[in-house]
Amino acid sequence: MADRRLKVFHTVARLLNFTKAADALHMTQPAVTFQIRQLEEYFNTRLFDRTHNRVSLTDAGHRVYGFADSIFEIYDEMENAIREMTGDVSGVVTLGASTTIAEYMLPFLLGDFKAQNPEVNIRLKVSNTEGIVSMVENNIIDLGIVEASVTNKNLQVDVCRVDQLVAIMPPAHPLANVGAISAQQLLPYPFICREEGSGTREVITEYLTQYMPDHELEICLELGSPEAIKGATEAGMGISIMSHSTVVKELKLGSLVAIPLDPPLERPFSFVHQRHKFKARAMEELLAFAKNYCESHQDA
């Protein structure tokens, strides 16, 4: 029902970036530019200043953005109210998840959710924790699930489960038969870690800084996915620290060994969303389902 041109304008005005807006709207950048040009022709005034590779709102653009914000909030409230009356749960929810969660937790969660709510379409964006938080902050996604702490006080953060991290290595490694591993015991061996911005790397760095502040691990590889790290570890290129849930298959096959850390290393998996953003019913249903799912699968 909402005017497509106004929706495109609202997204560009919020992000102040045509490329990011095109990505959020699942449109090409020329299509976004065309919609903005049509709206500017309709109002017979420029809504954006585009100078020195920077996009900013004109005075008229600020006025239109304020009205558009109110229009879409009222529209969402109307849609949600009618769906509550009819019992209908439908629509689109854009979900973002860090790599570990997207690969090892979400497939089962979303499969169960879709079985109960077939009319809800879910769009999933995968990035590291830093990228997911940024997308929530910029309203590119409705709901994020991350694996590290979130410092932005304007975001609502709810812990859904506690994840245990363990040291992993091939079965023939010298540490493979110990009962638990301290941070100091990792020092002599090449270490494989995730990229900068990864939630896993952040919690590992904080842990190691706490328990051996005057030493650094010998990092031999930085890799962008859990699967790549497991493959490199299996090949004997180094040892690593990963979520226990990511190595269940390898432990059953006997290709890797997982040793608890001493002291234990745990981190929260958390839901993140805008604190004051109006939530459509589909998002509320997904958030409630996910919280219940996590509570009932704490040991999975």
C-alpha cells in the first residue's frame, strides 16, 4: 500500500548511501536512483545533495523524511493490528547472523519456525558480529543474532544461550590427551584464528589477555569461516579454539579432539534489535520462537 518511491527515499535517507540502500531493498542502484529522481520531480525540488562522494539531505529532504518516518510507522501498526485480529502471521523478516550461528544453529531453528509459520518469509544475511551489529544499527536487518558482547546502549540485547569454546587439534597432537588446557599451554604451538571483527576472535582475545597479558599466541593463519579453520586444523597446520557446537561431527568421526579450557571459556549468543523500533508481528513471533527454542536446546 505504501508508495514505492517514498519507501526507497526513506531507506536512502536513513542510510545516506545509495549502494547500501539498494542492497537493503534488493534493488539495483540505477533503479534506486530512478525512484529518487521521480520523487524529486513530483515535489519539484532536490531531496539529496550529492557532492564529493557524500550524500546528505536537503532541507526539503529532512521534511519529507520526517513525514515518511511517521507514515511507515503508522502503516506498520495498522498492518499488525489487522493481522492480530485475523490471527494471520505473515510478512518478511530480515534476519542477520554471525557465521557460527548461521551455519550450526539457525538451520534447525528456522526449519522448525517455518513449519509452524509457512506464510513468514525470512531473508538471512550472514556476516561477522561487527557487521551484524552495524546492520541492526542502520536498520538493514530487523533482528541479529551475534556471538560477542554488544556495546551500543540503544540496542536491545537478550542472551539466548551460553556457548562453550574448546581447544581443538588433531588426535596425534601432544596436547590431545590432557584433561584440560590452560592459556599458557597453547603458547608453544602455531595458532589458527578467525578474522578481525569476528565475535569468536574477540572473545578469545579477551580471554587470553586476561590470563596471559604479557604473552601472545603464534598466529599462523587467519581464516574467515569455521569450516576453513577445522580443515586447516585437521591438516596439522596448527591448533585453534572454537565453539564446541561447531565440531560435533568431527569429534564423532575422530578427525579432531576437543579439550576444555582451564579456566572455562564461555560466551553468550544474543538477539540484538533496535530498542525503540516498532516490531511487526512476524518479527515478534520469530523472536519469541527463537527464545523458546534456545531455552529448550541449551545442551544441544
